[in-house]
Amino acid sequence: MVKDYISPVIGIVLIGFSLYMFYTGIALMMIRDVASSLLAILIGFVTLSGGITLIRTWAITRVYSSESREKK
């Protein structure tokens, strides 16, 4: 039962971390540290993509498994 909710929790943590990295990137832009800000924003986009993919895959798996249980 707990195993079913590990993926969405990790996805939400990744989305939260990506928001933190976006904030860090913007803060670095304010002090004109261009390379570091671009790297922080890139890390933010990658973690956002990973978090959304995890949550989407979890949702698709839940729908598919519930449909296969109904057919039995």
C-alpha cells in the first residue's frame, strides 16, 4: 500500500526542488551571475520534467491497473 504512493511523493519533492532552483536562478540573475543562474534554471527545468513525468506515469499506471481489475 505504501509502495503505491512513493512515486507521486518523489515527484512532488522534485517539483518543489525545481521551484527552489528557479528561485535561486532568479536571485543569481539579480546579482548578475549569469552562468550560475543559467545552470540553476537548467537544473530546475530538468527536475520539473522528471517530477511531472513521475506523477504522470504513476497516474497512467493507476488507471491501467484499475481497468484490468475491473475486467477480471
